[in-house]
Amino acid sequence: MSKTSPRVYVDTVLSLDATINLDGSQAHYLRDVMRLREGDAVRLFNGRDGEWQTRISATTRRAVDLEPVERTRPQTPEPGPRLIFAPVKKTGTSLIVEKATELGAARLSPMFTTYTDKSRLKIERLQSIAVEAAEQCGRLTIPTIDDPCSLTDLLAGLQAETMTAPSSAGPIFLADETGAGAPALDAMQGITETSQTAPAFVIGPQGGFSKSELAAFRQLSNVVAVDLGPRILRAETAAVSVLTCWQASRGDWRELNP
Amino acid sequence: MSKTSPRVYVDTVLSLDATINLDGSQAHYLRDVMRLREGDAVRLFNGRDGEWQTRISATTRRAVDLEPVERTRPQTPEPGPRLIFAPVKKTGTSLIVEKATELGAARLSPMFTTYTDKSRLKIERLQSIAVEAAEQCGRLTIPTIDDPCSLTDLLAGLQAETMTAPSSAGPIFLADETGAGAPALDAMQGITETSQTAPAFVIGPQGGFSKSELAAFRQLSNVVAVDLGPRILRAETAAVSVLTCWQASRGDWRELNP
């Protein structure tokens, strides 16, 4: 039952003595889409208190009340990688956010480069995509989505991190379309685990990085250029591929059957 | 110039003395979308004769004529894996076809399982998605898309292949959501290369395989159940992930820098 009951993210405290009151789109989803009624089970998580099985205690025209029954999963750290990406047209950016959430990214950083599509980025929309993906894939946390910044500001931030704590700065894997990178999996498997910091992955815009942008990345001491094979991947495919390579070789895909 | 010129798939012979006449949507694309004129460069491929640089020799209201200039890439074998998948709702199936093409799959086999969405599958639409993805990613071939078949027929076909030529049957990696599979990358890296046959990957429907379906797959001697980490991946994400794991660890992502 608890396996197949709907899973919903809330931002209120979850504990045995808390009644959770959902309204708006969440109440609509449980009552009108899933057609749940009093006594039905719903799983809740808030990114802090683990996952809870709850039961619907009341439904009204505008709200659904839930009573926690028991905590079914404790909150555990989810130290996923950071994905730095250039927004892409049409559904590409939504796909990147959805898939990166499924693949366990902890932080998503949109950046504007020379060849990036400059249409306005709706961060709130991306946040709701991340919430929905987290609900669906079983995560206990929602990835942080940074406000978009220019490549210049991004590089300054990365450089500052490296300068202030060179030993704790994690590797930055740069998807390099020029053919100069090492095969992605070899590069990731070859990294010595010296830092506690999760790695970052950088995916360029559909038009590629400019030469000076690539050169600026390469000046960072912890950047590793990686190659993603002989075909030209779309940005969202490249994002899924680098995160898969990491999770499969060094990340949490290996922790299940230790 | 030839790097950034549009790349178009045709199904006519490509040779120095052939004039290629495009009409319909391809002529519209070159003339009205890309705004190309007489003398402009276009790259053509047909899955047999390599890639050719051509120049537009004439445009009319209904057609575009192209004269081959030189062959820029010879036809080389592209022996990619086979992806067996259950169609998914909305844009999921289109994404699977597009991404599998980018990741080098040679054959795509849609199958209907107990929990598969049964909406009509438009194979022609999927074929045009595969063509577009092949044009964009630089492949020299278009993947074959099989007519959809039932899981029963699919299993009978796989079994027949294994029975008639057990030594040449490639591995079949089954994405197993029950947690019983080996970590995907370990399983792929652990396969001994005894057969010349490319591997197959099986991705179940959004609702998962039924127990008896999983059991039927496991009866095939060359099936390897693989695990794709602690989160529940959507079908299209799982498809990208298994193909990435293969290409990165055993496939053509490693052949560039031998």
C-alpha cells in the first residue's frame, strides 16, 4: 500500500502529532486527480524529516487534511553532484531539470554563455518540475536551483571556491565537444577521492562554448575535460549521460549492493 | 564550412555524377527555414555511401537540386546496440527514439506488455524523429525501427536466436526495478566479449513488468538483470542511462582516443 500510494512534497514539519493541511493544487491532485478519500494513504516528505506514511483525515471542497501514521524512511544525506548548464530552447531546460533530479543532482546552476538562448528563464516553473520529479523518483530532498548567472560570475565563484579551500574543492567535469577531453568514464574512474565535495558537471549551450569560454574553464585547476563519444549530443542528453556515468561509476548506484 | 552546413538524410544514391533532387519538406527546410541559395553547401548521407559535401545548383518553388562536390566521410560500420522498450505516454516514446539515436542504437524494438499504454504507435512519426536525430548528431545510418510486437512474440524471437546460435547471441541487459539486478556498470564491464553480436537492452513500461513477464525474461540464458540505482527512473531516462553505460564502458565512446 505505502509503496504505491501517492508521494507528495510539503514544506511543513512532519511528526506524529502534526496535522498537515494541503490546499490549492496539492489538494486538487489528491482529491480530484488521484480520487483519494478519507482513510486513504499518502506518503509525505519535506527534505528534512524523512518520509512519512499518512492517512487522509478530512477532505473539503478546498483542502485535504492528513494525519501522520509512521515514519517509513529516516532522513539520510543525499550529497549529489552539481549540474551547471546553459538553458536550451523549447523543452530542453525542463528536461534537464527533470532528469538531473531523477539522477540525484543536489544543485542545479543555470548559466548564460555567449551562445545561450536568452529567453527568460522561469525559475519557479523549474522548481515545480524538480519537485514533481523528486516526488516521482523517491528522493527525500529537492535539488537547489540557483538563480541564473553569467558565465563570468560563475567562473569567479568557482575560482573563489578553489582558491579559499584548494584541498576540499571537488572535480569539475567539463563536457568538451572539441574532442580534446578524455573518455568520460575513464576520467571519472581515474579521479582520486581526496575531497569530500561532490563533483560538478558543466554542459554547454546548444551552440557550444566559444573558444575563450573553453579557455577560461580550463584555467581552473580542478577542471577535467571529458569526451562524450563520436556523436553530437543534445544538451539534455549530455546532462543525463554525464550524471549517469558518475552515479554508475562513483556515485550512489554502487551503494545498494556493497 | 562543411562542419556547420546543414546535414540531410536522403534515400537516393550519392556519387560524383549524381544530381540529387529534393522536394517536399526537405526542399522547404533548406530553402525557407535555412534560407540557402544556389552555391550554398549541404551535407548529405544515405546510410550506404558515406557523407558527401554538395552544393545547391538550382532552387525552384517546389524543389532544390544539389551537386555532390566530394565525399567527406567514408561509410563505416555502425554496429550499435538494440533497444527493446515499451511505448510510454505523451512525449516519452519520441524522447526514447531521439535519445537512442543520439546514443548510437542500431535497432529499436517497441513491445507491448501487460502494463504498456496501448495508444496507437505511429511508426512513421518515430522514423522521422530518428532521421532528424541522426542528421543532427552526425551518424551515417538511421536506426531500424521494428514494428511493435507483443512481449510473447518478442520473447519467442529472442529465444529462437539464442537456440539457433547460442555462441553468437549477444547479452540482453534487462533494467530490473525490483532491486535484484547487479549494478549496471559492473554487469556491463563484467561481460566477456565472446560474441560478435551487439548487446540488447530492455526497458519496461512506466508501470513496470508483471512478475510473470520478469520471470519469462529471466528464463533466457543470455539475460543479465541490471540495477539503475536507488531512484525510480522514468522509462526514457532509463533508456538513456543504460545506453550511456554501455557506450561509455564497452561501446564507441572509447574508440576515439584508443
